[in-house]
Amino acid sequence: MEAGDDTEEPPLPLALTGFQVSEEFGFLLPDPLTELPAPYGPWTDIARELPQLIASHQLRSRVHQMPQLSTQHLRGHEELHLAHLVLSCITMGYVWQEGEEGAVQVLPRNLAVPYWEVSQALGLPPILSHADLVLANWRRKDPNGPLEIENLDTIITLPGGESLRGFVLATLLVEKAAVPGIKAIIGALGAILQCDEETLHRALQELAGAIEAMREALRRMHDYVDPEVFYTVIRIFLSGWKDNPAMPHGLIYEGVSQEPMAYSGGSAAQSTVLHAFDELLGICHHEDTAAFLRRMRDYMPPPHRAFVEAIQRAVSLRQHVLSSGDARLRAAFNRCVSALTDFRSYHITIVTKYITIAAAKAKAGRAGPSARAGPAGGKPPSALEAKGTGGSHIFSFLKSIRDTTREGMISA
């Protein structure tokens, strides 16, 4: 390069395949494996019976009898993802089998060591995350049938019966509804580089339509998930050991570290979809909220996290729309921001029903004689009444995100 010539090569358009993102399934693992290789039968046997083992208080003793297996027979990321799902669910059951007041401080070596190794191989933390519970935990009943709740099931389940199944699969359908929007990100960034306003306008319309479809998919929660079951039974098994008063010191992974380690529980903030849309639309969240969201990226599969970071580094859609002065582009951009704001408002409605109102009922129930039993017949959880399972102060967090999204509108 000649002195004084500081021009750079224009950035190349992104491609989904480089980030383990599927053209058909988006961030979902396409058709996940449902069986581990034969040497891992001891894990599979326990994982298949988790609700019964937890209800009968037998899970911990079964884990203690489990052989410590080598992870060297696991091949490829599909087997690793299934192993991570299996070990994550066993771990959540082991920790929370006796409810909040009976949480353990140590994860035994025969579970902790292979779990750590599989986590390191995938670049995921050793705790149940959105990447496990939703992205890698689904199968079709009829292999040739549609991706609808009636034709879907989870691979591994935790206590909560049909409500747990409905929670996972409704969330999965939100991820599936996002797929045209994920592809629209690639289309939009490519169109800006090509100065193709028509293609850009079409991509923004597709993105807005996808976000609107995500909100419709989220409505299915009401049909399939009982708020009382979600709050009193399911929620504790999604809870982590960071920012959780029930486990203030974290968890010791025996054979991995002598010091306790703290990890956040599963959270919608771990879904790559909304991070990607925020980056494309240039949504800027307040620092404390943004810091939590950045930390949640550590719970995404590394290629998905890299996808979000690539959008962050890409040409600015917002600046392009502003500098174009094109009213049609501005309207299409604002429709995307408006749809994202509406989705986040609707998420607040869901959280109100499934956490705030359910918490109030559980609290009233604890005062009465007929308290609905929590895990393994214990009390309903109370440590996270005002927090999400990821450990955030849920309402201030969600409202802050919704409000800063709304502020992303471009005024005429």
C-alpha cells in the first residue's frame, strides 16, 4: 500500500454457514441426535428418568453410583451437544432435587469432570443454558411431519410434565419464527455494500415480518404452560448459582476446581436472535443492562456469539438509512424497531403472568395449609421472586430493554 493511501478493502458480506447457523433452522441445532454412543448408557439411563428420580428423592444416590466416564468416545459437535444437554439436566436435578433449602454445594467428580470436559469442547459453560434446553432439545415425532408443537417432543425432560414440554417447544417455535429475520440480516448488510436500496427495503420488510411472527409464536405459551406449574415446579430447575440467594457461594465442581464457580441460569437473554437484531438495528441499551446482556453472550455457542460480533463490526444500517434520506427505507427500518419493541412488551406481559402473579399466588399459598409442592415435595421457590432465572432484576431489566429499543426509532 502506498504511503498516505489508507483506503481499506470493502468488507465481504456475511454468510450463515460460517457461524453454524442453518438456512432452515436458524440457531436451532438441525435435527439433533437423540441417542448417545453405547458407552454413555449410564448417563442416558439416568437422564431418561429424571422427573421420577427427582420426585422419589433418588437422583443424588443414582449419580453417586454412576461410573466416571471418559469423554473421548464423543465425536462431532452433535454428540457433544447431546452429552452437554444430558449432563446439564442431570446437574440441575442433582443440585435442586431437595429445593432451595436443600441445594448442594459440591457437584461430585464423576459428574463434574466429564461435564467440564464436554463444556470446554463446546465452548459452553457447565450449566443448563438456552443452547441446551431449547436449541438442542427437540425431535420430531413423525420425522417427515411439520415443525409444530403437536409433532414435536423434547429429548430430555425435567419435572413439570406437559408444561415443561410446552415451555421448551413454544420457545423453540419463537426461534424458528426468527429464521427469515436472521437471513434478512445477511440480505440487508449485503444490500448496503451493493448500494441496492430495493433489496435493502425488502430485507427490512422480511425482518419486521419475522419479529411479528416471533410474537405470535410466543402467544403459544398461554396454550401449553400452566403458570403455577412453571413457577412452583419448573423454574427452580432453570435457576443458576450466580446472583441467587439460595446458592450465594456458587458450586464446587469436584475434580475441576477447589474454589466454587458461579454461573447464571437459563435466560431468554441467552438467545442469539435478539442480540443479532439489536446489533443490526443499532439499539443501544443502558450500561448496566448492556453489561448483563454481554455476559449472557458467554452462554451462547461460540459460533453464534461470533455472528453477533460480526454484525456489530459490519457497516451501520442505521447510519445508512439516516444518510440515504429515503422515507421508504426509514419507514421499513422503523417498522422493525416497532415490532421489536412490541415483542419485548409482550415478553413483559408473559413474565408478569408466569412470575409476578404466580409468585404472589405461591406466597399466599405458603401462608395457607394447601401450599403447592415445589421440587420433590418441598416448598415453592422464593429466592428468585423478583429475579429472572439468569439472575437479573427482571422487571427493571425488561422495561429498560423495551424502552431503549423504542428509542431506536428514526424520527422524520
